[in-house]
Amino acid sequence: MITYLELAKELLGRFKEYRIVHVPREENKQADALAKLASATINIWPKSISMIRLLQPSIVKSKEVGAVFGERNSWITPIKEYLVNDVLPSDPLEAKRLKYRATRYSVLNGELYKRGYSRALQRCVGPEEAEGILRSIHSGNCGNHAGGVSLAHKILRQGFYWPTLFADAKRVAARCEACQKIANNIRQPPEFLQSITSPWPFAMWGIDLIGPMPTATGGAKHAIVAVDYFMKWVEAEPLVHITEANTISFVKKISCTDSGYQTPSSRTMGPNSMVGNSGSCVTSMASTTTTPPQHIRRRMARLRQ
């Protein structure tokens, strides 16, 4: 309809003066009758009305040609300027890097090409043309919605190259709506897996003193807490005062069965090592070397800055 409107404006421009009037549908019977005659058979045409058959539309469709993309000072420009006009950047370090990079490129018929590993020439493209190539090969008429790495290799086989090819291919594949709907369920964790410090349950405990806290029953306002590194089992005991004897007694309870205090750790072989900060916990645990259990190793916790 836009094309017909432009044609009507062009024809109206040939008149010296014209006036456009809106005709309601009820008063437009003649035009409706003429439109019905045009679609009817030839035998019923009245002889008083002359009919002209158009063999082609009254509008001329514009021909679609291939788009031409300009470089616009992209990554191609400095390499091409050096190879064609021997122009180097003013910075000596950048000039040295450009000379090293330019050894892999050649200019043929005004186009920049890069020699691949198989010595085949790949045409270098700018950001705008690269975006069109990505969309066409990924989701075009012959696209199969390939993944990022597969899409990048397909583009290389087609003879195109730009430095951020693999990153751009992954970006296009990740943002494709159709790929998100029909893609396989990825079970890979979102973060890198971290190795467990102690794969032996109740072998290594972290111990610390917390407080002061609101005073509880019996006047306890401190607590000593131990957490197993593997099972995340927590043992805690309220304290009225922080003393060396209280710390030693707590360590014995979670590591020995002599006191009758049953914990998952005491049912096994007991802790192999305990990690504490530089406070009174480690100082108190140092005293346990003279009393059971003597096999527990003491480690200093690494404080994060």
C-alpha cells in the first residue's frame, strides 16, 4: 500500500490543482460496480464500457541488491593501510605489533584476506557484515541453529574471518530464542566444582569462639562452635566464661568416648585435625598435647583480607 500511495502522489503532482474528497461507502456504488465488472467474465461486458487488461502491475517493484558494508575504521583498516600504503601507527610498540600481524594477511582486488592454517585465503569482514553472516548461517534459510563452536567452524569453512568470531558465535547461539526453546537440558553446574578439603567424614573440624551474645539461661553469653568440613555437622556448647579448660573439655567431648558424650565424630575414629583462628582456640588446643587426645593436629585458619 505504501508503494501505491507513492504512485498516487506522483500522479497527483502532474495536475495544477486537485481536491481530495472522501466518498462514503453508500455513495460509492459506481466504483463498486466497475470493480465487479473487472472481475467478471468477458461475455457480460457492456459494449459502452471499454476494458483494458493490464499485463503487469502499475507499480514497479524496486530490485533488491546485495548490501555493501563499509569498514568504518574497523580492525581491517590499520592492516589494510599498512599493506597498501605502508602507513604505520605513531606508537612504536603498536607499529611493531601491526607489522607482526600483517604477515598473515594479503590484499587482493581491494579486499583483505587472511591465510588460514591450510593456506586457504579467508576474506576479512567488519562488525556489521559479520553480524549478518552470523544470523544467516545460524538461523537463515539453510541454517540449522548450530551451537557456538560449530557455528564458528562453519563460518570459517565458508571463507570468512574476523578476530572475535568464536565469541560472537557463542553470543548469537546463546541469545537465539528458538535455540532456548528446543535446546537440550544442560546439566553442567553454573560454576566450577571445588574439591573438598577433607573427604574423610569428621576428620577435620573448624573450631571458633563466638560472642558476646545476649545473656541466656545460666548467664551464658559466649559459645564454642565446631563444624565438620565434609558433613557440615555442627557441635556447639554455651559458655559463661571463655577459659582454656572449657575449650579443652569441648575438644575432648567431640573426639573421645571416655566422657560418655556421643557424637558422630566420637562414634568414628575421631577428628584427625582441627582448624582454628589465631585466638584462644588454637592456644587452648595446644594444651591438649599433654592430655588425650594427643593425635589431633592443630592448624591455623587463613584469614581473608
